[in-house]
Amino acid sequence: MEIIEGNSANFDKIVSKGDVLVDFFATWCGPCKMLAPELEDIKNKVQIMKVDIDENLELCKRFGVMSVPTLVYFKKDGSYIMNIGYMSSDEILKFIGK
């Protein structure tokens, strides 16, 4: 699977299907840059969407994103869980239950 670039126009349609991991990131964020290869490692196990916080303030406000990186995993039942900060690919898979 490819990593999708998220924005206000496509966000709800994609996450409503569930089993989507959203990476709220910033281009200037060091830990976000460290997280990018970890997400590449797991992109075949879960759909990943990257949301640039500087270009999508509305989405950040909606989900209370105040620090980056913030990972939000949207489940098939419509609920979601959040984690703030860097995680390895193994930690991410445990976080999302894969």
C-alpha cells in the first residue's frame, strides 16, 4: 500500500473505512523525520495517511493534536486511539494490535 497524503478534503472518507493509521507530522520536526522510515516499514500491514499539521490546522483542532508526531489509529468500529511521540515499527504494530 502507498502512504496517502491527508487533508480536509479526503480525511473523513478514508478514515471512515477504519484500519487507518494517521501520522500528524510537521516538515520541521526531528522526531517526525525519524518516524518516517518506521512507517515505510509497516505500510503493507496498515493503511497510512500523513497529515501535515501546518497545512491542516482544522484537523489538528478537531483531534486535539498539540504535539508532533501524533499517531491516531482509526478502528473499523469508528473509534480511535492516539499516541504522541516517536515509536519504532514494532511498537506501532503493538499499539494498533497487529
